[in-house]
Amino acid sequence: MCKLQYVEVPLKERNYRIYYGYDILACCVQKLKELTKDKEVFIVSDSNVYAQYGSLLEKLLRDHGYTWDSHIIRPGEKSKSWQEAEIILNKILEKNLSRNSALLALGGGITGDLAGFVAALYKRGMTFIQVPTTLLAQVDSSVGGKVAVNHPLGKNMLGTFYQPAAVWADLSTLQTLPQAEWVAGLAEVLKYAVIKDEAFFYFLEEQADKIWSRDAEVVPHIIRRCCQIKAQVVGEDERDEGLRNILNFGHTIGHALEKATGFTEYRHGEAVAVGMVGALYLAELLGMVNRESTDRVKRLLEQWQLPTTFSSSLIEDVLTSLQYDKKSLGKQPVFILPEKLGKVVIKRDISREIIKQCLIKLVK
């Protein structure tokens, strides 16, 4: 019998577990029978991830008596679209899968968001399991039930809340992750420290080199701590009605930067890294935080070779994109700003002039 480490996500209607560890996928598939009695499985993945892990997942499913079909998407944000979701829905409808059939999202945040969106829509909700294979997905996007696709007017504009039945985070998949993808995920790791845990920030500073090199003893700790923080926040505010907004630290400017560059120039974590520095600059301009905190965050991001600036030619496009942020109120963007490391607050009604001053500080 497999013994798996896990973090519990406490929800009012139903708890679920984030299983994590090295080489745990076989144990997780063994537990699939606890989540669904149906023997049909549908897998959504991208071509890069499926080339590496698809055959292993297929073998494990076969060994436990499951049949499966799959839909393989092209890597990249352009696949997280309404059109791609419709193709997958048509495929599942043609197979006439039951609501109890499990939809497995094997891949990173793009795959998980798209697959979860499909799972939420199919017959008003089918069994959904996240199998994240990137650092960003394991610490953030696979947890909490936010599922969505992009629209030309903004990122994640079409979506809903739909919790997975479980998350299977096999840390072995991180060993084959390209360094640029690993680094992009570190931005989300740092986010959790800034919003909720100053001691965790100190740990990230002290272990920065080991984290960069994916030390096998350090990685499980950062996965667990990030998931614990997110589970706590989601448990208190599942529907994003208040507290959960703090998880968007760095995302307001980050999303605007992604949109301004057509979702082609920045990985999500890279854009969030720039956005976090921007949030700290805003907090400085408003007299909320000291320069030392900004410098420490910026120094750690740069140590991990994450971007902290963008081209001056993008300022007006980023300003325009901020109006379309899905959390904007009356076209006024909402920012999550730090008061100190480990504590943030929600700020509204920041003038366009101050936001522009902040963006000017961010340019190369």
C-alpha cells in the first residue's frame, strides 16, 4: 500500500488532497479508484509533456484496468482558448463519457486551466484530476479550482471555479523541466513568501543557490510550504470574494504585460516577477513599504535570473491593458501591495499618474 505525503485543501463542501513527492505517479493512479468507479479516463496534455510522460501514464492506467483517450495540445498560451476547449468538448461528447469519468490534466498551468474549464462545462461537471508537471503548476495553478481560457481582450476572462478531486504532484517531473520553466515557477514561490510568510522569505534567500539547482531535499519543502499557504487562503475564501485576492500579488501588472506583448514574449512567471517589483514600487510611491524590502525581493529575482524590467515602448499598452484586468472595478485596477515582507493589503483607486510613475520605474 502506498504511503503518500499530502497537503489537505479544506473546503466547506469537500476537502481534497495535494499529493506530492518523487516517483509517486504509480501510487496516485492506484488511488484513482477512490475518486471514481468509472473505468474510462480522458487525458489532456501538451505535445512536449506527453512525449515524456504519456506512455508511463498510459501503462499505469492499463495496469489498473482503465481505458483512455487523449487530446494533445500545442504548447503555449495560444492553446488556452475557447476554440481549443470546444474541440475537446466535442471529442468527449462523441465518446459520450459519463460525469464520473476522470479527466486528467497532465502538464503545466496552461493545460490545467484548459482541462479544468472543460471538466467544469461537461455535463455540468465531471471528475477532474490535476497532474501538474511544472513548478508553477505544482505550487500554484493546480491548486484552488480556478479554471479559465483566454480571450483577445484579456487573460483568463472566460472561466469559473471548479475544484479538482485531487492533485498529483510528482516532483520527478521537475527534473526534466527546462531551466527557464523552472525559474519562471520560482516567481510564484517567492510570491507566497511575500504575501504570507516572512520566515519563508528568509529561507528562500538562504537557500537560493540550492533552489536554483533543484536540490532534492529543498524542493519538497518549497512545494509543501507554498501549497500549505494556498490551501489556507483558498479554504477561507474559495470564491475569491476577499482574502484570496492576495494571491494576485504581482499579477495585475504581470497580466497586463502578458496581454500587451500578445502572450508571446514572457512566460507567466516572468511577467509576474516584473509585476511583483512593480507592486513594490507602487507601495514605495504610496509610502507603504521601505526601499530595503524592494531591493531584497528584486535582488533575489535577479539572482534567479528573472526579469525585473520591461521595454519603455510598452508603457502605454500596459496602461491600457490594466483597464481590462478581470478584477478591475470601474476600469480601475486592483493592486495587492506589501506593507512589509509577509504581509500585503488590497489597494484600489490608485491614480493613473502614480501607476504611470511606477511603470516608468520598471522600464529598462
